[in-house]
Amino acid sequence: MADGTGTEAQIPGYVVAGKTGTAQKALTNGLGYSKYNYVASFIGMVPADDPQLIVAVVVDEPHPYWGGVVAAPAFRQIASYALQRLEIAP
């Protein structure tokens, strides 16, 4: 993942594939979407050419609210730990 909105998900030595998400939350009255409350997400797999690990991170009402800023770094931390723990080579 050399460019795009998920660059913060990069793990040294591995090729990561993933998708960021940023969504407005529905209003409780059902009449549209909030201008202030969001859900940020990143789902990724690693190594990209032969996926051995898939991690989904969903954050409710973060600030800032972009998936690439909030959820992608969390993916990197979780996946880095899991790759080492599970002894998954690049």
C-alpha cells in the first residue's frame, strides 16, 4: 500500500492490502445523517499476495473521524503484533 488513504496501515517488510471507510451515522429520528458523528474503519489483509491474517478495525465516533487517520494505525499495531505472535513471515 504505497499510496491512498490507508498509508498508515503499512507494516515494514510486508505488503498490506486494505480499504478505509468513513461513514456518517444515521440520525436517531431516521431523518438523514449526522453532520458531526461518524464511524471510521479499516479492513486489511497481510501479506497481500497470500493473505494469512485479516483484521477489521471499526471506531465509533472518533475525532478526527477519517478511517485512514484513526483506524489504519490501529490496524498496523494489531496486525504487527499478530504477525509476530503467529510467526507469519513476509
